[in-house]
Amino acid sequence: MNSPAKDRMIRTVRTLLLGGLLLGSAHAAPRVGQHDGYTRLVFDLPGVTTASSKVAAQSVTVTLGTALKAEQGPLSASGVTAYAVAGRTVTVTLAKGHASAKVSVLPAGSGQPARLVIDVPSSVAAAAVPARPVAAARPAPAAVTRPASTAAANRPRIVLDAGHGGIDPGAVSRWVKEEDVTLDVALRTRSELARHGVDVVMTRTADQHLSADKKRDLAARSSLANNGAVSAFVSIHVNSAGAGAQGIETYYFGQPLAGGNRSLAVQENGGGSVGEELTRQAAGTAQKELGDILAQAKIAFSRQLAQKVQARLISATGAVNRGVQTDAFYVIRSPTTPAILIEVGFGSSPVEGPKLATPAYREVLAQAIARAILDFLNTK
């Protein structure tokens, strides 16, 4: 690392953790991911090699110690417009006003090949900082799963969790049962994602539970996202409160925001004494994760996914925007991949309950969720 300062160390280690993450054979074309504040290009390498870089004439040029397959093409992402690979030279053309990049070489690890990583600030203001030198290759710790772009050899995989089911119907109103709505929306979301080449793993495809023990049921659902080949975990739920409560909200894991509704986490964690206990356990996990770099990387991606889903849902439905929030939901506490929980509306509402009972509205919800996931995966 280039600086002994603690904050610089954290940023550098986090960069190492968040390289290209789905498995695949080496390609000259980069995988492209858009993150908060920067665009990441990942080029697979045949092995760890030396590298030197310079930024000049609105381009980043990296000279490697090994040759790659010749290839070139346009790029459609913030801060970059094209790439070219010719032997030992990799060139990335920057967008107008951009004159900065961070370049690093990561060793093989966690089932991934060695790779060249180029991070380009996505805003012109951020791009004004000087170019950073190539970081020395270090053993890579287990990475937080981040979706690859459409250039990746493997199809991205998503876990969709239809909340509740079986012995646990979830919230019930005169209009809907939560378990029915969540399953229908999840199945519709799966169909749309499959049309775009995304593999979808469902936690359930019928009115069933995974375990009669709520803790085991929730743990079994979240464990489906811990196999290292999943790009995101999305849990779908229906809210319940007084008749005047309306709106959609999306959560990622963490301590509840000040003034947050603790009863919601308890309810979705099983309700009653079981829900109270699982919420306490999840809240303890959230507290521990505050100082964990891997956990913070997962949380950052989860927040990005939650923001995309919330924006798409509000735009598609015109529902009350209850925002993106954090809370201690047990089902999203442990996946090593971006994980969110969506409350698609209030089944208890005389306005939203009847809507949630209709196939047409459920289709609108599913299309919005799918589109947000595709945006997150950088997939058309």
C-alpha cells in the first residue's frame, strides 16, 4: 500500500476486495462495473505480472510484463469510452474531462485468475486528482461477490427469496396474504430476468417453508447466496400496519436508522419472542460489521442495489416513497453478496391492498425489480 494512514489503508484493501468476481476464463475484453464514484475495468491475466501505467492525452496506458490477446472496442460507462489491447499494452480511452485512474494487479485467488484492475472516477470533479501508480500484487482475501458485466463468460446468478410460505403466511389482510403476493412477484421477476440471460435461484416456488424452525428457515434462505457464484440476494415482502400506512421501502442490512420501526424487523424475523430473539442476534451482527472491511464492502454494494430497486419501483408504481433504509433483518445478515429486502407495499392499506391482489400490479412490481437488478448487473 502506498500510504500508512489508516483511512488510505482501508480504501486500498477494499479496492483489492472488490475486483472482478464471477468465475470465467481469461478474456482480452474487460468486465465493466459501475460503482459509487468510479467505473471499474477488469482484464483477466494469465498470471501475476509487472505493470507500469501513465495517464496522458486523455487515455490510460498500462504496460504489462506479459502479452495478451489483441482486441479493442467501445465502452459505455461513466468516465471511459473505449479500450484497446495490443500485446503487452492495454489502453483505455477516457471520457472528456477525465484525467485520472488507479491501476492495480491482483493475484489469482478464490477461484479467480490474476487480473488487471483499472478504476476511473466517474465524475469529472473526482477525475481531477492525479493518476495513482500501480499497486503491488498482494495475496487476495476472500472477495465480496460483485456482479460481472455482460462480457463475463458465466451468466450472472441471482437468488430471489419469496418471503414467508408454508406454516408462516406472513401478514394477512382482507385483500391479500403476504406469502401469496411475494411468491407471485418473485416468479414474475424470475421470468423477466431469465429473458435477459440471468440464472435465478428461488428459495421457494410453492406455498412451502424451508424449515418449521424460523431461524433455520431464514438461515437456509440466506445460505443460497453464500456459494461464491451469486451476484445478489433479493428478499421480497409485504408490509402491514395501520390502515393509513402506504408506500414502498427497500432495506439493506445494518443497524436501524434513528427512529426506525423496530417492530418491522421483528415481524419479518418471525414475530413474537422468536422474532425478538432473531432481531437481537442480527443487530449484534450489524454492530460487529461496523469495523469489518469485507462486511463494509458487501454493505456498500447492497446499498447501491437497494437504491436502484427503490427508484425503479417508485417510478413504475407512483407509490409513496418510504426510502432506502437499514435494519437487522435476519435473512440478509450473512450472505457474502449484495443482499436487500423489499417491502412492496402495505397489504393492510385500503389503497395498496386491493392493488397487491391484482396480477397486473404484481407484474408492474416484478418488471421494476427485474429492471433494477439488470441495471445493477450492467446487463441489457
